[in-house]
Amino acid sequence: MRRSRLVVFVSSLLLAAGAALTGAGAAQASETAAATGYVALGDSYSSGVGAGSYISSSGDCDRSTKAYPYLWNAAHAPSSFAFVACSGARTDEVMANQIGSLSTSTGLVSITIGGNDAGFADVMTTCVLQSDSECLARIDTAEAYVDSTLPGKLDTVYSAISSKAPNAHVVVLGYPRFYKLGTSCLGLSETKRSAINGASDYIDAAIARRAAAHGFTFGDVRTTFTGHEICSGSSWLHSVNWLSIGESYHPTAAGQSGGYLPVLTNS
């Protein structure tokens, strides 16, 4: 009799525990399933500078209907879409002006960030207007920043994303190499082109390391842009655009749809 009561008692405990665990699991699964909103963070490579068709309400952020976040949203129709990437954004601007769009209902986050922190515009200006040696020296300064300061900046942003959007799949996209080397092409010297490509690899490697440390996916766009660099004859990147200088060295509409969108979709 005592044994029967013990068996019943233990069985009741197991059933109760099982129900509790199942309920907790269901609640967690329900919360995760509800996390289907998409938030696009980042800088000009995510806002779509260079792709044209800018959304007037985005002002100086220059968000484009041809940018990869807008295209992904149109193809997948998530439950919500917050397109807050902004031209010129650095990590501090993401923290101040973009992170607030994240929530527990966010299921996907994409971001490009870090290039402006490292002085992207100044590097390219120096390399276009100055000598080979001055270009290489400016790149050395940028890479020193990537080593010393950028990792901590990225960690701050990535930690905030994890905290604000705990259910999200986060895709950190990198930057393409700008030049096809070994070809005859007007403009910068081969020395400058090679150094600029090396700088792209350098910052991509740093970003990829920090993304991995936070459990995020790194989307490497160098693969999709291969064969479509400046000097390739089929470039998906603007060279110097004197009529719209801000579009210089940014992806064209084809670069957004053919270079960035597939990487986000398949990440």
C-alpha cells in the first residue's frame, strides 16, 4: 500500500514536472515564433547610398528602395520592418539612434558598421588625391584603429543587439573589395588599389571575429562581388562620382541586389 502511494506520488511529481517543462518550452517556442520582425541597422552600405531611388522621408540617411534591406522585406513580408540604417553612421550613432527599433519580437537583424569609425571616407579621399606613400600611411592609421579601438566599439553594439533582440538571428555583413587587380584601368595606381583591397580584408576580418564572439553570422560579400569590382568591366561599385561625391565607392543598385541581398538571404 505504501509502495503504491509512493509510486502514485512520484508519478504525480513527474507528470507535474513534465507539464511545467512543456509549458515553459511552449512559451519559449511561442515567443521565438512570434519574433518575425526585421530590423535593418547600419551605415550607408545598408541604407543604400549609391543605389538611387532614395526615400524622401529618410532625409540625409539616404535610405533606398533598392537597398538590400528594402528588397529583403519586399520578398519575405516579415511581420514588421524597421529600416533605420543611415548614411555616415558610426557605432555611436547606431547606439544613439537605431538600437531602439529592436525588441523581443525582432526575428532578424542585419547590420553593416565599422567602416566610418575606421575613417573610410578620409582613407579614400587621401588615396584619390595624394601620393602612394600618403595613401599607404593613412591606411596604416586606419588599420591601427581597427586593432586598438574598433573591437570594443563593435562589442558595445553587438551586446546591445543581443540584449534588445534576444530572439533575433543577427547577420553582420562585411564590406567588398573595391578593385579588380592586374588589369589596365584608369584612376588609382595598382599600389593604391592593392592596399585598399587589403584594408577591406583587414576590417572584414576584425568584424567577423567580433561577430563570431557574439554568436552572430558574418555575411561575407567579397564572394558575391568577385568579378564585379571597380576595373572589372562589370562593376557593382561606383568609382569617384564627381557629380554625387557621396556615392563614390558605394554599391550600385546591382551591387545591392546581386552582392548584398543574396548573402543576407542565405545567411
